[in-house]
Amino acid sequence: MSYTEARALYDQFDEAQLQFLTTKTLEGSHTPRKWLKILQKLAKFDELADKSRSKSMRKIFLWGFLSVFTFIFTFILIFPILLAAWFAYLAYKNWKQHQFLKGQDLRNQFRKFLVPLIQILREESAEQEKLYLKLDLNHPLSQQNHVDFQERKGPGYPKFKENYYRSSWLNMSIKLRDQSMLSLALEDVIRKRQVTKTGSSGKIKTKTKTKVKHLASVKVGFPKVQYQPAADRNPEVVFSEDANLMLIKWKQKYTSSSIEDNIPLSELVKAISQTYKQVQPLGNLV
Amino acid sequence: MASCEIQTGIFVLRNCGAPSKGTCKVCGKSSCVKHSRAFESTIICLECLVEEKKKTSSDKKRGRNMEDAYEEEIGTDFLWYYMLKDQLNDSFSFTGFDSRDYDSFSLTEDTVVWDGEDEGGLFDS
């Protein structure tokens, strides 16, 4: 059922949406409302596709098994060969659907992080304000993100091989309702470590471990005509200013062991809130 | 016609202001379609719904509930947003600035001009 629904949504996509599913990259400026109109359908499609794919492997296995099992009986009877062919066809059909959806799959950050983040920014900005968005959802361990390789060799075991990747996957900026300028950048720094060691029996084993640092950089330019530094602001926060703006930077780090994880949305919102905690409006504060 | 009195925004707070479709049975505020939900055979606002949900779930589960609510409402609005606001308020003591804090504000487009300077190296420190 999920596949039929996902396919029906897919068939409604315009050229830009189809291109995004192919390239997994996006760059442009639209109002948050327009971005949501474009992206929410893709998010719904991705959710349905994930659901369908999670079931399809089981189906492929089941139809494949039944096909082979029935085929064995064709040596005795004639009829089961048609049944075996039918089961084989069902297995093949499910496999094709699975492969199709796999090709369109977007990283979960897209629907669990980016789309709600745009919804938050829609509430924080004026209706006509444009949101600049640059997104790259290609696999973070692709060759273009590879930045370093280190190898620790000794006379014996263990031996270490480490590959480092840096994936800058999201940049966005928008002017908020209070005329502050918000810029966000999200980056994943990944270490893939391969350890080869010998067990007590002398057997050589290789294990691969991944560690990911999810970095969020927040910068808010507060207009000086409306804000002043808060009396109790954190002295460690990076703070600079020019004639019109106070610029406050905040970095948030989150560590995980999977490239599928991401910094939680609440942590990013906290990071933006941190910058707001460093200022106070030039009004009659209550 | 009354306008929706439910507060929106996380950093800069404001009343929603959309045309109201009814009154919350718990807090009595006017609320629009977007900020109302059916709950136990009555209509309440999202702010009160979050409070009701809190009564029935432990603190440990609340973060997860926000995620669940988002997954359930992926194409619509907006309970998860009020759960996030509440979480931020509870765990981080952050409530944003509201109109009382901005008495001297003139929210006009030409108040400040973002010159785009420093765009290239925003995150270099």
C-alpha cells in the first residue's frame, strides 16, 4: 500500500522536485511557505518510501522462497510451474519497487530536521521574507568529502586505518521578524576507523567503527537600534560588532556513532536561543 | 470577529492573530483552526493540549513525544512545535522576547540593512 501511495505522490512531482531526488542537492531563495510547499510533499514521499522499503525485503524473500519451493515440485507435477513463475514475478516486482525507492531515498535529516526547522523559521519571519537554502544530502562518505587518511602501522597488531570525511550539508540564512539576520551552517565530521587485531586463538579480525561529530554554527546579527548586550551575557560567547549590527556566534556539537544521526532539532533551537540570551531589547523591559 | 490569542514564535513571541474559530475550554483564549485540537470531546488550544499531554507522560518520554507528534503531523501543523517550545522553556529557561520587551521597536523593513559582509567567513572562528 505504501508503495502505491509513494508512487502516486512521485508521479505528481514537478521537474524541480524530481531533479532534487536525483541530485540530492538544492540551492535557492524562497519564502519559507514556498519552501514548505515544495519540500513537504517530498518529505511525505520519503516517509512512505521508507515504510515501503522496510517491508519489501521481507516480501522479496517470501516470494523468492515460495517460487523456489514450488519449482521443486514441477519435477513431479506440471501445474506448479505456473505458480512458481507467478511467485518469481512477484519477487521480481517487489525487488524493482525496492530498487526504485532506494534510488529516491533522502537522508532522514531531510524530513526529521530540515522541514520542521523551516516551519520554525516560517513562524519567526515576515510573510514575504526569503530564506536562502543550500542543501546537500549526498552520502557523507562520498569521495568528494574525504579529507584525510591516517595509518598507524607497527611491527605487530593492532593496526589502525582512519579515514576522515567532512560533509557540509546545510547552509541557510533569513531575516527574522525583529530584523535580526540569522545564519546557520551544519556540518558532519566523520572518522571511520578500521582496527585489525589478533584474537587469543591467533585469528586476525577487522572491525570498523564510525564516530560522527555533528557541528552546528549559528550566527545572529542583531540590529543595534533594537538591541543591546545583556548585562549578564556569557563572556565566552563570540561577540563582535560593526556600525549597525552586533554579531553573535554560537557553536553546538553533538557526537554520535552513526552517519544517520543528526544534531537534535531542540539542540539547534537551544543554540539559536543562546544568542538571544546574550542581548536585551532596547525597550521598556518588564 | 475575535483574533487568535495563541502565542507563536520561539525567539520573538507574538499572538497568532488569525481569525478565531472558538474559545479554548481550559484557558478561555480565542484560538484559530491551526491552534485548536479536539481533546476528550471538547476543543482546547495547543498550549493547553501540551499541558494535558504532560500530565500523562513522564519527563523521559517527552522528547520522544515531540518526535512522534512531528511524524504523525508531517504535512500539517503543529503540536510538536508547542512541545518544543515547552521543552525549551522547562529545560533551558528560555521564553523569547514578547511585545512588552520591544516597546521601542518600530518593525519596519528599513530599520536595518544587512550588508551581507562577512558572508564568506561566517563560521571561521
